[in-house]
Amino acid sequence: MTKILDDALLATVSKPVRYMGQELNAVVKPPESVEVSIAFAFPDVYDVGMSHLGSKILYHVVNSLEWAAMERVFAPWPDYEALLRKEGAPLTTLENHLPLNQFPFLGVTLQYELTYTNLLTILDLGGIPLLAADRGDNDPIVIAGGPGAFNCEPITDYLDLITLGDGEEILPKLLELYRQLKRKGPVVRKEYLLQAALLQGVYVSSFYEASYNEVGEFIGITSLVPEAVIPVRRNIVQNLDTVPYPETLVVPYGEIIHDRAMIELFRGCTAGCRFCQAGCLYRPVRERSLQTLLKQAELLLRSTGYDEISLISLSSMDYTQIEALIDQLLKRYRKECVGVALPSLRVDSFSVQLADKVQQVRKSGLTLAPEAGSQRLRDVINKRVSEQQILDAAGGAFDAGWSSLKLYFMLGLPSETDEDLAEIIALAQKIAALYRQKKRRGKLHIGISVSTFVPKPHTSFQWMGQIPVEEIKRRQYYLRSLLRDRAIELSTHDAETSVLEAVFSRGDRHLAKVVLRAWQLGARFDGWSEYFRPDLWRQAFIESGIVPESYSEREIDFSAALPWDHLDSGISKDWFINQWHLAEQAIETPDCRSGDCSMCGVCPSYGVENLMAKEVR
Amino acid sequence: MRIFMKFHKNPEVRWISHLDLIKVWERAVRRARLPVALSQGFNPRPKMSLATALAVGVSSDAEYIEMELTEELPLKDILQRISSQMPSGLPIIEVGTLPEKSLALMSLVFASLYRITLPLHDTNETEELQSALTALLAEKQLVLNYHNREGKSISQDLRPGILEASWNAEQAVLLLKVETSSRLFIRPQHFLTILAQKMGRSDWPVEEVGLHRLELFMKNKMK
């Protein structure tokens, strides 16, 4: 596999532009002009990967170093993978069209569990041995990061090194370390990994050994070398104003999911929704200042020519200076017809008013996420939204001219009963009634999107089992049976997909062989319904002698060791247990931004604190 | 003022689709801060349009776009501002004015001259090709039956749209001039399909041959 694909053959695949490169603002450095290079893989298709902000940040950070280069690679769509295999050609990066095994590093971001088979495709077609144990000094060092790093155990066999937490400072350090070693002579993999393990936020999984009891349940992990510490602490950038942010973005050809400029308002969220993993992995809240954001917006809009800018964070309405920011952006760019996109609305009328303000022209659909139908269940998950707030938000949207509303809910939450589910439909009915009462002209449409709850590691619900697949389907069917109103449309997620997500979320190292087997059988793009093959996964589990339900449905004891215990989010286990008990009693915990500290432990443990943007006059 | 620009679509960016190319231009004029007029309506768009679509996978030395500016600017300045903002692989080679009242370039496009690189292996094949070409051009009708993208079966006589076809031995390329107007649009691949049939080479991967537009011809001497 050395001969690069003849690009005339791209005519035979769908969307060849995904593999073309040549985009505006792509950084193409002559390979011989840098000391260290890294191929960075997003294990999904180009359209998805190019929409991901974190990758853009790392691309900028590395390429800003004059001695280093980052090149991009994405998972090949099945038709392109088939073409590469037929031609015996390697998967290459988009910048210099180099095979992946010609880089000293392959980076990969773990955004969701159902991309693991794509990771194997990328390694395999990149000419990199799948198992870390089989790699030699001339093979790339495979580095993973992203939220999935906090439970990467199911795929550690395929990774050399994992970074926990914010990546913009640790990645340059890891490349610098390599640079220093390289100056002394050929880099020995083992030596590099031993030195890297000493850096905060670096987890070299092969330096740790997991143990299991007689029934195969995880009981603990031990370090094999002094360099490997337990727990592995994460990296936290306290002040985001001080770290690099892209001054320009690669502007893709072809349609991608989020084709717009993006500014990141803040990292972290302390709203405290008990199901939410992101709300635990990125604490504390760290807001960028208004001046920084406006400067970044200006640079990005000027250098890309985008006509839309998206305000990114886990809950953008909670940005302290959100009104000032929106006012400034509208004032500066409205005459140039630049739109402002708010990807995450809070369920209240304030948010709807702001959404209305930025959407003076295009009244696209409005999305709200009450997450649960009944007040009791919303209290269980600490959503801290009352029914009145939901109705006020919907009413505000109707008054502002919206007639199409999308509502997000979850099914299978802890303690959920059929009555809770019935309240999802009842809530939608109340909203529909509200609309009709207002006697508006447009045709009402309420889309209810119901996903299935997946217990996530590093959340208060991590010990809880997911409901069985038949029960998921029964509850979905039950919901559907309650629909009476033609203005209300229900969509649910594929049950088997959610089960697989739960298995890998709470998985351990035993699962590595299942991923490999499923991939060998042909599993690819498991997050895409048109490619997901539950039959192949069932076969892979059987052949590996693993019962998936023992991961997805298992209730775990509070006292049991968890496969991700050694990967430290900063939140104490006691806090999670306390939150679980509060959930049982449906008692809310306030947001520590405005209310009391609930003592999750991140701030004292890491010497950090919530950092809010100051008002600017 | 109404202006046009002529630009290349180099082989390395030939997979950009027509719709994507429109977006490329919209963004380039934004970056260049050219005062392009906006359309009226709820969703104002810059007033600019490409003269004709170029199929995905085809490179070109002769693409045209026209646009309306809200103020008069020296052509030299326009060229300078926009040139520095074009992505690599899409260089602008000419900027000119258009009469205020003339028809849109789109309705003036008449024909395209293509350079086609064929998968030929030896001189035998070249000779075969030349005689097949002569024979084809002697025909009164060249009917091709095919299925369009929607799967509808279509029967089209290509002959009236084939304006010139010659083998350039020196460069080992086929030069093909076909009508590409709104009235009659001939895909070069369709001509190649018929040519391959004539040569008994139905295995030719006509969708993968190297296609390059050398020139675009307009009605009324508009270039």
C-alpha cells in the first residue's frame, strides 16, 4: 500500500470533494520544512468532522508552530473505502495527500462511541498496525482525546496515548517532547511514552493493567511503571482568553453539517443536569471576554467570507454577556447580512426573545429541550425548568411568529413510568392548545424528538442500568399510541443503536475484541442508521463470548470499582452519590454560577474557579 | 456596473460542484468586500451568476461569472481585490464590463470546446479511434439511449449538437466542440459513449476520462 490513488477514480464515488482537499485556508506545509507532523483523524465522514470546533482549534494551535504541521483525515465513506481497497491504495491526508503511516503521530478525537469501527478503518487503510502492542518505532504514535477519552477503556488496545481535558496546551507539549527526543536521534517509542506519561493529563494505557473477578467484572486497575500515576488528572485552561483560537477556518467545499463561522463563548457548564456527561467533564465554567469574542468574530468573518456565525458552548444563553454580544454582532454585521446562530436555547422566554432578535429574517424552526415530560422527572434529572417556563417559551415563540416547534425529550430516564411518558404528549397538547388559542394563521407543527437515555460514565447516573431493548421499544410504541393530534409528530431513535452506545459508554477493556470482530465482519459508520448493522454486532458479541446486556443493563454498586475511576474529571464520587440520592427524592441542586456551591470538588482539586465575562461599557 | 470575470478551474479542484462554486464566489466577494448588488426579498442574495454549469470532475480554462456592482470601480482594482481572495486552483484571468442592457451570459452560452484525454494504449487503438471518428461524423443521426438521473429513459440525437471533433495526434487528445446551450446541451460523455460503441469498446470508463473545457463560446460575438 504505497501507491496513492489515481484521483481520476474519484469520479466513481459519491461526493468526491470530501477527498479533494485544496480548501481555502487549509495549511499545507512542505513535509520537509517541519520537524514534527501529525495526521489528525476525525473518525466520521468529512461533512461531520469539518463541523467540529475542537478539531479546528487543534489544527490552528499546531499549525501556528513553525516547526510542526497538522494534516487532516476523515473516515472514508464506504464507497471510497471499497475503492481504496480495490486499488490497494492507502488513505491519505487532505493537505499533502500522504499515507498516515508516514507521520510520527496520528491524532484521533473521540466524540461518540459509535465511531470506534471507523477508527479501525482509518488505522488499517493508513497502514498502521491496529494493535498498539504491534507497533514499532517507525509506526505512528496514536494519540486520542475528546470527551470519549474519559472512558476510552474499550479501545485502549488500539491507542498509544490518551489526553484528558482541554487539548490546546498539552498537544504542543507532546509534539515538543518528540522534537527534543528526535534531535538526539531516532525516537524510541517506549522511551517517548514513558516521558509523555509524566505530563499532566496524559494516560498511556499500556502502562496500566486492569483486573477482573471470576465473572469478568472489572475490579480495579494498577500501574505497571512509576511514571504511570493513578488517577490521571485532566488539563484545564483556566483563562480561555490566553490560549490560541483560530484566526481563520478552513472553508470546505461541499455541504457540511455546520458550514459557518464559530466562536466559543465558554467551556464548561454547571447547570447540573444529572444525565449530562459534558456538564461534568468540562467544569468549571470559563467564559471568554466580550472583547476577545468580538475580535475573534471579526477575524473569522473577514477571512472566511461566511454569512453566518454560530455562538458555541454547552448552553450559550447562560453566557453572562449574551445580550451585549448579540447586540454588538447584529450592530456590526447586520448590514452585511451576516446571521447569528444560537445552537442551544434554554427553555425560557428570555431565550426565545433572543432567538427572535437574531432571526429577524429567516424564521426557521425553534428547538427547546425540556428533556422530560413530567415535573417530577425533570426534578429527578435536575433540569430546573417548570411547566410554566416551557409554556411561556412556546407562547413567546408563537407570538414572535414561529409556528413550528421542536421539542427534545429522553426516554428511559431513571424512575420513569408510563405516566411520565404520557406527560410528554400531554405537554405537547398543551402547547398546541396554546397556539390554537392565539388563533394564528400559519399551520402548527410540533415535532417531538425522543432519544433513549444512555447512562454515561462521570455522571450521577453512571451506576444505573439502561432499560432492556424490548422495554425501549415498548415505551416508544406506548408514546406513539398516545398521539391523537395531527399537528404533533413523534420521532424516536433506533433502540439497538442506543444499547450499543450504553455498552461502550460503560465498557471496559474486554470490549476491544468485540470492536475488532464487528469491524472485521463489516461494521462501519454505526451511528448512521443506513449503515448500522445490529446483526453484525450481535455476532461479534457472541463470538467474543461477551453478553452486551451485562454492560448496558447492569446496576453497579456504589462501592464497586468503575473502569473509568482512574480517569479524573475532578468531580468526587461522593458528590455523584449524593446527587443520585437527591435524584431519588426529586430534589433540585442549584447552578453554582448563581447559587451555592454544591461541592462537586473540581475547583479545589484543580485550583480553578468559575470565570465570568465582565460587563463592558 | 455589470461585470464579468473569466477564471480557470484547475484539475486539482475539479471535484467542486456547480452549487459549491456559487458559494465559493459568494464568499470570495464578501472577503474582497466587493459592493455586489443584492437581490430583493426576504433572503437577499448577491446578484451574480455563472454563465454555465461545469460537471463535477471537469476542469476548465474558460469559466465565466457575471455580477452587478452598486458602484463604479476601475477593473484593475476589482481584479486585484478579488484575485487575492480566490482559493487556489480557481485563478481569475480576466475582468471586463458588460453592457447594462445585454442579456444574461447564461442565455448567451452556445458551445464548449473540450480537450479529452482517452485511455488509449497503442497506435492501433489510435488509428481505430480516428476511423471511428470519421465514420461518426459522416452519420446524419447519432441517437443515444440512456437513463437520466431520475431513471427516466431518454433518447437523444446528438448529431446536430456536435460541431467539431478531431484527433490531435501531437498531444494525443481528442478535441470536441459541442453545443452547450439551453436549447441543446450535449454531454461530452454521451459522445464518448457512442464513440466507444462504434469502436466496440463498451468497457471504456467514459465517466473517468480526463475532461477539460478549453473555451466557451457565446452567441453575438460576446466571446
